[in-house]
Amino acid sequence: MQDVIEFLVRRRHLLALAAGLLAACVSWGMNYTTLESRFDSILSEDDPYRAEVEQARRDFPPSTSVLFAFETDSDVFNFPALRAMDALTNRYNEVDFAVSVGSLMNRRLNSVDAERYDRDYLIPALDTLTEADLPALKALALQDEDLTKSLLSPDGDMALAIIKYRTNVDDQDTRLGVGRSVVALRDSLRAEFPDVDIYVLGGVLFELDGHNAQIRDSQLLFPLTVLIGIGLLWFCLKSLSYALCLFGGAFVTVGLSVGTFGWAGIAFNQVSTLGPIVVLVIAIAHGIHIVAVYAQGLHSKLGKLDAMRHSLAVNLQPVTLATITTSMGFLSLNYSSSPGIYGFGNIVALGTWWGFLVTLAVLPAVILLLPVNRVPKPLGVRGFIAWTTGLVERRGTPLFWGSAVLVLVTLLLLPLNRLDFNRYSFVDEESDFHYVMTALREKIGNDQSLVYSISSGQYYGITEPEFLHQVDEFSRWVEAQPEASFVTSYTDLLRALNKSEHDDDEAFDVLPEDKLQIIDYLVGYQLIQEIEPNLEPIFNSDYSAIRLVVGTSNLTNGELIILNDRIDAWIAAHMNPDYRVMHGDNSILFARLDHSTTVELAKGFSLSFVLITLTLLVGLRSLRYGLLSIMPNLFPATIVFGFWGLFVGELSPYILMLFSISIGIVVDDSVHILSKYISAKREGASPVEAVRYSLDKAGSAITITTLALAVGTFILVLSNTFHFQNVALLLTPIIVVALLLDLFFLPPLLIRFDQWLQARAQSVAS
């Protein structure tokens, strides 16, 4: 090791130059980074239903549309709201690539009502209406069940309008452009009709909101982390120049990490955008240990080169071990099939190694260039470490048993946590998207849906009465389930057409038996589609399959899975096996993320835990201390998650992944304490003396490191998304609890364990 240290010190200028050139080349890749904001970019790639969804999407190309929502203080059947909807209906083509609009204003009446009221549309020309006409219009609209399931709330207090668009190119720039044109139209309508609340919703709006939230986070959180971090390090290290050097090295590390992703063509997503901030604070943590012990050496009147050699001798092994174990914790996320999770793990693991390179190749050269005109002041946390050392020596037993009781109690609280993933947790809670989704759930009751594609297996199979009867039986059974708000399918249309054909006689609310009649209805619907292009496709191009939608509301992911499993069981028991039923959208894939990701993360955590423990056994060259390191590394997460279960209890997979990566982060502190404790023991120190030495050499550095990490993660509470706020509220306490255990639990544990071994050895000898 001494040869490596001499090489790092003597060749520091050459190493720094080579690392600088490498950093310049790799960091240039930042110009090629991309941001994937689509909500399905975080879905599991291995879900067996994914192939079914992709096939269904080929048969039934998904609707590219956006939704406008209108509200007023009372209901929407007043002139301001109607004029706002009318303006949208006339100006819909201001949305890029718009092809049609559907709203109350162009809602057609059925043939009976059209003849009764002598008009084709639900809402006549507004200049022909008076206030006295509006209650009758409201009553007529609310009695239309199809309308209250799609465009109007049952109480009439919210109305929706749907604009369909069709683009030739499906890339992010095009989608974001559509989203911006929708927002521009919304803002124009809001200015024109200030008495009407107007909101927008849609896939492109979700993507735009997520994109904007990520940009706002990067513009706010990253600079804020830097400013607060520099001030914190300035206080702790008693040197602004040292603080700036550490952040300079951390910036280089972030550039290397992001640039690598850019050159590799790997897009960032909603979760992996957190990576650069985590890389920043981990890179600072690497350097703090080198700088802190270097400053202590200078304060002890060592020369600059000797102080650096001493710092590297003390820190090279633990920094190397911490790099290996931290990267293992994050690489374990590759067990997950969700790009959001493994993308985050890979960017941080990569950044950990880039930070290790910069810390050893660049930081010594830069630090040694700084002039030392006077003896540096003691580190800002030296007083705290001295107090901690005294407390451990005086009150070691109460500290040990108090920590043990805390660990046991929080372990018992862990089962209170429950898994529940909200796919919209990446969206700003103040956005239209969040508001409208809540309103759909509360007012219209169709914020969720399960979509199925039912194939007859033959060309023009949807005209076969036997197939249609099977689908109709399935549709009626699903609609009778308590979780179903409504069910729409091709058979509903056929029954409605058959009833209308026979003067709305309820006796004819059945499927026609004549195949020629069914074909006639099919041709009639195709003509309607040409007039009303905003209608959703309900059969595929070769007329072999139909699309069935089950509307639901207020279901948790677990309840949605139970409903889907019940539907699958009914299909297996009652449907003709020649008819294939496939899942047609991502709703069930999102719901299944809870279970699949939990299993995957559990496997990844188990593997990383074993590998990290083995690495510590080899790196510390001690079986007993390697095994003892398990407790301060594992328990911080169990303590925090125990209290989380007591006070919150809801965990998403993207919160649960913190359990997997926490051991990789917190192991850094315990490695430094243990390595210095073992070093002192091998030189003949008693357990109490070894603890005193380890806290003196590592205590200040791990405290400063923890403060930097905690500040860097806690700043995420200012994020625009609820998901990242939860990350901050969990990861920050884990980091702080890890420090407290390393200072107040691990030293008493080491003292008690080694004193017990010594007593046992003396007993055997006597």
C-alpha cells in the first residue's frame, strides 16, 4: 500500500493532467443526454402481460388525445361555461396536429330525441337560448347515461371535451410541442373566460408536466445543494478553499457520470434524474475523508506532503472498501426489471467509481497546490467528537442497550408498512393533471380502467353471433361486479342499434341473431366513424377482434389486481378457448409493479448484502469485525422503515429501493470506524484506546460526510413531485441514524465484544 501512496503523491501532477483530459472527453457526452418523460418508461420490461398489451396496441392503435375539463361555481349549464366550451370546439385546431373535437357542444342526439326536439345536437346555437332554456338542457343531458359516463359528471358540475390529434412522428420533441400548444390554448381560454375553471389532461400533458418538473428540480435543487453544501463544508473544514476543491471534484464526477450516459445513448427517466444529485454528495463524501485527515495532519505540524501521505495511509483502504460496497448496493438494483430503478442504480454506481478516481487522481494534486500560510484551525466538529468519545467511555452500557431496544422495537413495526404504487406520484401536485385525475375519481368515477382485447381468431369473426353472445355474456358479468363503474364494448353498440331500429322497444335490447343484420349495423357504424372521427376504435382492421373497456374508480393497486384475477378466472371457466382474451393497456402493468418490484428488490438486496459482507470480511481481514459490521449497516434502514410503518405506512417500489441502496451508502461510515479500530488493536491498544483512536481519526470525517449527504438528500423535500419528497423523508433519516449508530452503538459494541473475548481468553488460560 505504501508504494501506491508514494505513486499517488509523487505522480500527482501527471495523474491530475491525465484525469483532466479524460474528464473533458467523457463530459462532452453531456451534450448528447436525453430525458425520457413518458410515464410508461418506468414499467417492468419482463411483465408477461407486456406482450399482450403491445399486440393489443397494434390491433387498436391508442388514442392520441387530450382532455379539457370545465367547472364553475354551480354547474356547467350556464352561459360562461357553455361559451367557453363552444370556443374550444371552434378553436380546437390551435392544438398541433388536431383532427377532431368532442364536447357537449357537438354532442348529437339520438334519433328519437332529435325528432322530438327538432334538432340534431344536444346544445343548440347559443344565441338562440335564454336563461330559462338552460335547466331543460341540463335535465336532457343528465338523462343520457352514455354522456354521464364519458363527458359529463352525474351532477353536471364538470364537463369534459376531448381533442384528438394525429402526428406523423412519435418523438419526444413532437409530443412536448403538442403539449405546449394545448397549454397555450388553455391559457388563452382562461384569459377569455375568467369565471370558468379550465384544466387539461392527457399523455402529452403528463409528459410535459414531468419534463418541466424535472427541469425545475435540476434548476433549483442542484444549485441549492451546491450553495448549502459549500457553506456547510466551509464551517466544518474551517476552509473555503478546501470546500471549493471538494465541490470542484464532485462537479467533475457528475460530468463524467452524465457524460458516460450521454455517450452510451442511455436516456434519463423520472427516477434516474435523481442520480446526479446523489453522485454529487457521494463524490464529496469520498473527498472529505482525505481532506479532513490532511487538515488534522497540518494542525499536528506535519508538512504538506507528509500530511497527505498520512491521510492516504489512513483512508486508502476504507475509501476503496466504501467505493466497492456502495457500488454493490446500487448495482443490486439491476435485479429490478423497471428502467426507472436500474437506471438510477447504474448512474450512481458509475458515479461512485468516477468519484473514487477523481478523489485519488485529482484531489491530492489540487489540495497540495493550496498555500498554507498559517496553522489550520481544528475541524468544526472536533468538539462534538470529543464529547462523543467521552460519552461512549462513561455511558457505553446504557448506549448499547438503549440502541438494542430501539432496534428490536422498530423491527416489530416493519410489518405495518404496505406497498402501494401511484403511477402519478411523479407529477407536481399543483398541476392540472393531478387536479383533474382527482376530480375524475370523485365526480365522474372513471379515473381507472382495465382494457381487454377479445379475438375471435378469424377474419370478420366479430359478425358471428356465437362469438358476440360470448362477449356480451362476459360484458354483462363484468358490469355486475361491484368494482366496475361501467363497461363499453361492441356488443353494447349492437344492442343499442337494434333497440333504436325497433323504436326503442326494450324487448329489442338484445343482440341481433341475423348475421346480415349484424353486418348492416357494422357498416352503419363505419359511416358514423367517418362523420365522428373522435370515436374510439372498438374493433380492429380485419374485424377479427373487439375492444372492451372496464371503467373503475378509487381502487388500490391490490384491489385492481384482485378484480383482474377474478376476470381472468371467469374467462378461463366460461369463454370458448378458441377466443383469445388479452390485456389491452398498461393499467394492470402499473398495478403489478408493487409485487414484481418487491420480489426483484428483495433478491437484489439479499445478493448485495451478502457481497458487501464478504467484501468487508476480506477488506478488513477479520471475520469477527466483518460480521459485527452487519449491525450498524443494516439497522439504520430497519429503524427508519419501522417508524415509517407506524406514522405513514405506504411504500412504493421506488421508496422500497432505498432499503436496498441504504446499506451501500451507510457502510461508508462504519468501514472508516472499523478500519481504524482494527489498526489500533493490531498495534496493541486496548478496546477503549482503540475506540478513542478510531473516533479521533474518523469521527470528524464521517460526521462531516453525513451532514453533506443528509443536506443533499433533504433538499429533495423541495422537489416538485411527491415521490421525491418521500425519498428525502426516508433517506435523510437513514443517513443520520447510521451516523448515530456508528458513534453511539458500534463503539460500545466493539468494546463489550473485545472485553468479552479477552475475559474468555483469560478464563481459558487460567
